[in-house]
Amino acid sequence: MRVNGQDIHLGEPCTLQTFLQREGYPLDRVAVELDGAIVPKSAFETIILKTCDRLEIVSFVGGG
């Protein structure tokens, strides 16, 4: 699988939500594009990732 331009070994299939949590992304402050399409947060727990997927993940941080 490719995440933000880098190859990542997925291991066993998992949901997008599980992957994001495992990698330390804050679910309430993240936007995800899967194979060129924006994924709504409501779909995070139903999408099963595959080794051929391409993810772009953006985390939003506060500050000024």
C-alpha cells in the first residue's frame, strides 16, 4: 500500500479506521483520500484496505 507517497506494508487487511488509529492519526482531525476519492469520516470503519490502495492522509493541527 502507498501512504503519502511512501510504500507501507499493510500486513493483514484492516479497516481504514483501524489503520489510522494504529498509525497514530487523530480521527477527528484527519482528511483521507483513497485512490483519488475523498473518504467521508462516516466510512472509515467500513472501508477495508488492500495492498494495492493509495492513501493520502492530511492531519489538521491547531496553533497560530
